Amino acid sequence: MKKQILYVLITCLLVGGLLHSAFAEEAKVESLKSGEPINPEEKWGVKVVGVRLTAENHMIDFRYRVIDPDKAWQLLQKKTERYLIQQTTGKKFHVPTTRLGPLRQSAVKPATDRDYIILFANTGQAIKAGDKVTVVIGEFKAEDLVVE
């Protein structure tokens, strides 16, 4: 019964990711290779919308908006590695996989002005509201994101 409820909750979260979210937090984004601050809209064609705890604090919901699909397609490829780093401990949190596949969206051609989500497992509920995290998607890196 609990598994069914969790699957329903996860499905609702994924469907909700297709709608525009109410998040309103900017993020400092840096390239993994250069380490110099860059504008995520110019380099990656995305705007970080926010990161918050969800599913009774067992999951971390990261959302970003596609501004330029031609630049953002790399972030939505199925084979691109995604993980979240807790900045105080350096611990990595990955995207869980269910019978339906990984809990993240992928697209052949991203849509302009659409929000996309990635759900990370919050193992042991280690990450709390107010913690700073870094999200890594391939070569994209968003640092100093404050968890809501």
C-alpha cells in the first residue's frame, strides 16, 4: 500500500513538473571546466527555478526553465549523468530509478519556456531546508542553491 502511494505521489510530481512552477530563486551557475561564473541562460539556455524538499523530505525537487532549446538539449539527454552534492559534507545524491525509469524528465527537443524537473533521493533525509547544494548535470553545474 505504501509503495502504491509513493508511486502515485511520484507520478503527480512528474506531471506537476510540466506546469510552470511557483519557484522564484536565482542561482549562481558555473562551468565545471573553467570554474568561472557564467550566465546559465547564455551558456546552457536555462534558468534555475529552485530546489526544494518534497515527498515528506525523502526527495529533493530541482527545477529549471528552458530559455533556449538549442543550448539546453544537452541537459535533457537520457545518458547525461545527474547528481546533487550536499556542500557541507560533499555527499552525492543520485536520481532514483523505479519500474517506470529514472525520476527525471528527458526530451529529444526541449520546449521553450517550459519547466523541467529532476528528483534526487534524499537518503536518510540528510539534506534539510536551508542547506546549500550543488546540482551537476553533465558539464552544467549550479552551486550555492539553497534548499527550500
